[in-house]
Amino acid sequence: MMEQIYEAMVDRSRMVDGTPTSLLDLGYSHAGIDDGWQLCGSGPAGGFHNASGYPNVDRTKFPDSLAMTLKAKALGITPGWYGNNCHCSDHSSTCKGDLCYQGDVAATIAMGFTSLKVDSCGIQKNVSRYADLFNKTGVPVLLENCHEGTATRRPDGSVDCQMNLFRTSADIRPTFGAIMGNLLTADEYNRNGLTGPGCWAYPDMLEVGVTNPTPPGALHHCDKPGVPCEMNATEWRTHMALWAVMSAPIILGMDLRDPKAMDAAWPVITNRNVLSVNQVWAGDSGRINSQGGTTTFPNCGHAAPCHGPAYLVLSKSLPSAAPSSKVAVLLVNNDIATATVSANLSSIYGLGSCGRGSSCAVTDVWNGSALANATSSIDVELGPHESKFVFVTSSFPAPPPSPPSPPSPNPGPPGPAPPPSDACKWVPDSGLTGGDIAFDAKSATKEACCAACIANKKCKAACFRPQNHTGPGGVGCHMKASVNLDRGGRDDGDAVVCIPTFGRRGL
């Protein structure tokens, strides 16, 4: 099945903007196995780890894990898997110490996986220990923390984030109530400056295109008679836009092998403007600007109702040429009746004035069409669970935050685990052209240097020189506007070069 998923990701039988395009072409570059790969009860003390702490794979399902990951990489896909499993969770005496942490890390590297999702069902709940062990291998691995901690702020103001993604919510289900409840949990981390390159708040995967909400063997049922577990096309668009404006990792939960589901979801999951809002970083991960009223969602994931705001206005600051400012604004009607939703432009974070004799330009994100300019507000009539997603550009710079924004995430140790494994190409320092465009002395690891380069839009490559550097040049992270790796084969001691391999981060 996983190899079929890999093949579906590179399939170019569908079009985007008139061109045959694959999901991989759009940046969907990662595919991970979730639960069910382990050989339950195979350990000497129960569980699924052997006496050395190495996880036992069910070879009837995955006969050759390394061959599978090699196929993914040959197609340009980075493969991941899952630990601290829930199906036959491992609470054996073997895993009470450090053995199973070491075994999981060794298996991840040996089998060629480039990410690990750490769930919360077994006894291996110390994600910091995983981060430490992976960092010691020198192999970049994306680390997802599922329910075992989030980013926090240290006393010195820096951000402590021992993972690349952290779950903020319960498990998601394909209902509008579930996706709205999950989305709301990410806001506090974004608005408090706890997220950014290398550390993202994750309200769980996308339910766009999901057609089998309660698969055979599922422990938790999403529906009951009279309470369906489903979403319509309007709700899919709103779901996708919500994840985009909040910089939530875009991870598809649908079956990519289902051609009917793919055809239906394709216009939603492949819109380049929407994806660009999600991917770009200009110092703001997105936030809720205003909300109001109360509405009832009939199914919030377990066939039970819950309550939430009747409307939301969200925004995310985007890069713009000085002195202008630009934001993406999303207006959402959560109610079951048609309603008018308004965005007060003077309160949109990161947006300059839309008055003072110069109105703001407004463009539809989904189709790129120019809309009427706005001076004080954007007011739209929206149907049930419908949304309006627009770019708003002001000729004036954004006002300084009040109160000041918290410090940006600091990826230096003991900060985040390495950036995603496909975020940087690492090579010995054999020559960088041009002077520094920026210097980050706080970068104490090459992974931190990579994250700093990704965060700087002008950075094409960065040279990292550690504190014990023996060659020429100052220690720290020297970011460059260009790179040349063929200057006489010079080897600058123990310095390394980070070259971001895609935009700002992976999908």
C-alpha cells in the first residue's frame, strides 16, 4: 500500500493551471506510515521490541522496510514512520529504561526513514530523549510530538521546542465541528510567538477527501444513526484555508489511491495560492483576529455535539516590498445559516493603514481575481460553513506590535530537533561567494543554522562554523546570497554548508 501511495504522489495524470502536475511537484514531499507496522507480542517481555530494544516489524505487512524507503527516495519522496504505538502499545519491562529509545532511533536510521511521529500510548513519552539521540546521530530526522508536550518559553525569552511539529489537539475526524475544534487549539501558540521555522503547531492532518471516516478495526467511531461523519466540498475549502492561514503542516489524510476521491479533492489541495500562504514565513505563523457569537456543531468527532464561535476572522502576515504590507485574511461563517462576516481592517495584525487617502487592494486567494478595494472593512455574505480567503495589500507599513511580539523561536540548543531531513543539503565548506547578508551568532548547531537560513528569504546557503572551529572565519552561521561549491576543493576545517532544498518548509 505505501509504495502505491508513493506512486500516487508522483502521478501527473491531473492538471494544475493547465499543466500536468503531481502532488510532489506542488511540494507534498513526505509520506509516513502510521500505526500497525509492528509485530505485536513478539518481545521477550511482551510488547514489540526485542531484548535489545529494537522494534520488531510485522514482515507479513512490510517484508522489506529498507527497500520501501529506498523506493520513496528514488521518487523524490521522504519516508517516515511512527513510534510509541497505540495498537498493542509497548509497556514491557524492556522499554522501561533507555533501550527502546535507542532501538527506535537505530531502526529509524537503518531502515531509511527520515521522520518519526511519537504517539502517547506506550511508555516512551520522552520526546526530548528522542531528539537528543537523533541529534547525536548527525542524521537529520523530522520529529513529531503527538500529545507529549508543546513548545514553551524559557525564562530568557527563547523558545524551547524539542520537536519539529507538536500536536495541539485531539485526533481529528472528517466533520466541520472536529476541524474547527482542532484549529482553535493552535492559536495560542502562534500568537504568542512559539512557532516558526523548525517548530510548528499541528492541529492534526487534513480531512479533505476522506471518504472512510471509520475504517474497519477502528477503536473510535465518528458517527451514529442520525449523526453522520462527513464533510461537503464547501467545508473542505474552508478546512484547507484554515490550515493554510495558520501555517499548520499540510498532511493529507485521504487515500491517494482512490481516483474518485482524488478527483473531488484535487482543486482544493492543489491551489498554488493557498499553498503559498501556508508555506511562506514573514515572522507570523497566522492567528485569529476576531471571533464572536456561539453556534453548535452537531458532530465534533465522536458523534457528539459541541459549541464554538459563530464566526472567525483570521490572518497571516506575508512578505511585501517596503514600505507596503500584505496579509492573507480568512473570514469564516461557522453557523448553519447564511450570515454576513466582517473583518475590521484596522485590527488585522501586520496590515498597514487602509485609509489615509489610500485604500487597500483586495485579491481573491483561490482564483487570483481582483476584488473591490477596501478602506475600513471587508464584509461578505457567507453560506453555512463557507469562507472567503483574500490577500489584502496596504501602501503603508504594518504598525509596530502593541504589546511587542515575543522573541522569535531560537533553534539553538537545547532548542528544536533538526529541521525536516529534506530541508537542507549538507556539504563540506568548499567555498561560498559574496559577503554575509546576515550573521547569526546564536546558531550553536548546524541544524540551527539551517533553520536560520530557511527563515531568511534572501539566504541561498549558509556556512556553519562551530565553537571549536579550527579553520578560518568567525564561528556561527554566515548566511550568503549565493553559493559556489567548486572553488578549488577548499575544505574550511570542520565548517559545513547548509543549502535549503525548498522554499521555507515542506508540506
